[in-house]
Amino acid sequence: MKEAEVRKFHRHFGYIVVWFMAAQAFTGLVLTLGGMSAGGAPTWLYNIFSTLHFGLNPLGGIYRILLVLATLAQGISGIMIFRLIRARTPKAQ
């Protein structure tokens, strides 16, 4: 693939993936902070975020697998962009 095509894929795919990654990160943060709070049983909000973060199987499991694959695709395309930039820059002596 040409660098322009890789950049376009990386940019447009990133616009989509970032929202799902943010949702996973936010629900994980809420769960972590809820687990760190002093005592008590989980609240209704904790239960909702737990379901969103871990539950809704089997669709939730498929969603998390797709999110991992999308994150991997973003990482690989980012590495490709980096290598394509390095390939066209002159070597320092």
C-alpha cells in the first residue's frame, strides 16, 4: 500500500475505533474507582458499568474481540506509516 492509502485508512478507521476504546476505558475506570472505594456493596451504577465492560455475552465477547482486532489494525497501520516515513527520509551520517 502507498503511504497516502495507509494514512487514510489509519485516520478514518481511527475516527470509529476511538469511541469504542474510550467507552471500554471509561467503564474500566469507573469499575476500578468503584473497587477502590471504601467498603459497601456495589452500587447500581457499578453494576451497569460492569455489564457494559464485561457482560452482554455472547455479543459482548464478540465486541471485545473485534475491538482488540481493530486496535491491532491501528497499531500495525501506525507502524507501517512510521516505516514508510523512515524509508523516504535521508539517513543521518
